[in-house]
Amino acid sequence: MGSMSIWHWVIVLVVVMLIFGTKKLGNMGSDLGKAVKGFKDGVKSDEEKANAANPVNPATGQPTQQVADKSTIDVEARDKTRL
């Protein structure tokens, strides 16, 4: 009783097609596809904005650090010069 066989789904599909019609279902499908594509484009553009804000150093693969004040000293750079 709890499992739905293929025949149950076929009957449901036929009833839905009779109620809405194939043209309206096609329009809803294309609208849904456009919405998904718009969502993917929006996510992609957000990732590009984030990457533009924090560029990646190709040698290390890590984001480059922006120095706000030129008078600050990078401790790692200072330690490396002592060696």
C-alpha cells in the first residue's frame, strides 16, 4: 500500500496533463529551466566577484594578502631574511 508502482505514476501524469495541458506544462518547464540557469549565473558571478576581491597567488595557490599600511613589517619575511 505504501509503495507506488509505475502504474500509479502513469495515472497521476495523465491526470496532471488533462488538468494543465501539455502547452502549460511545457511553459512551466521552460520557466523552471530559465530560473535554474539564472540562479547558476548569479552564483557564478558572486564567485567571480569574490575571486576578484581576493586574488590567488599562482605559485602558492593561496590568496594574496593585501597590506593596508606600508609601515607594517611582515614577520615571516623578516624571519626569512635572518637566515
